[in-house]
Amino acid sequence: MGQKINPLGFRLGTTQNHHSFWFAQPKNYSEGLQEDKKIRNCIKNYIQKNRKKGSNRKMESDSSSEVITHIEIQKEIDTIHVIIHIGFPNFLKKKGAIEELEKDLQKEVNSVNQRLNIAIEKVKEPYRQPNILAEYIAFQLKNRVSFRKAMKKAIELTKKTDIKGVKIKIAGRLAGKEIARAECIKKGRLPLQTIRAKIDYCCYPIRTIYGVLGVKIWIFVEEE
């Protein structure tokens, strides 16, 4: 069971919570769901479009800069609250960035009477988040770093956090080989079949000159 379904969906209601909080009639449910998807895609596209290029910062900061871990959406009668959880919110803290983002999001919202309220929350331990680690590995692979070296370096970054276990799996044409294969590296415990174990998970595609590589990361945070 633990190997066959999404670890986050498996734990909804126990150690995992929904990222959207709102109520709608059955006939309007699909519209609200599509609206949430448009809001999340708009935020991700905005940050990706405005991400700085050619920075002289350290490799770790460049690879994980402006990476969104998750976006919470809370809908009220006349207000939509959007909370962006991000690793390094340097760009969004600049003057005028939030206002510009609100204008883009207002175009995606169907109702004109609803106003948007955007809040930014910085993740306390960035390298505890699987999305940031996946972005770091993608940055390394695009710069022709060995996939094994990138995976080991990502494992080393988690040593600064208080996680109990981590597993990284990469599949595809690794190192440009003609036959696709999967490589995995693991450290610590990873009880996927235990529902009370809080596990963060992400699946991240990486486009390379040899094709698309798939990266999956499991992080065992704690056990309730």
C-alpha cells in the first residue's frame, strides 16, 4: 500500500491537510477547482518569469531561489486569501511585486466582487522541503553535474535539518545512456505504510538534452 499510492493523499486527514479551504455547491465545485488551479499556475508562472538570471550568488541559493513549496487558498464570500509558502522570498519582498501579482491574479478570478489578499510566508527550514531539493538537483543536472553527485549533495543539505529520513529517486536516460533506468539513494527511516508518519513528497520533471528525467523525493519529518 505504501509503495503504490501518493504519500500525501494517503495521509489526508491525519498528518496532511488540504491546501484549499472553501465550500461550494456541487454544481459550482468544478469551477472553484479550476479557479484554484489557475491561481496556482499564475503565481508559479509569474515567479518563473521574473526570476533573476546571471546572479553571482552561491549555487545553493541560485538553485532554490524563489521556489514555492505550496500555496494555500482560503475563500470567503467576498475575499480570496492566498498564502504563498516559499523558500527564499527575496523577489516577492521588493516594492511593487505583490501589487503586480495581484493584478495578474485578478484576471484569473471569475468574480469581480471578490478581492484578493496575498500573504508571503518564508519556510523556516528550506532544505527540509522536497520541492526545494528537487529544484536543487535540477539545477545541478542542467549544469552537467553527475546525477549521483547531485543526489549525494542534496542528502548532505538535509543534515542541517531535523528530518528522520530521506529518499531520492531519479529515472530516465541517466548520464545520456540509451536505455532508461532508475537510481535511488536513501538515508534514515522511511515508514511509508505508517499513516501517523508525516512524510513530505514531490514528483518533479527535469528537461535535459537527453530527454525528461523524473525525480521523486520522500522526506520523513516526524511521527505523531
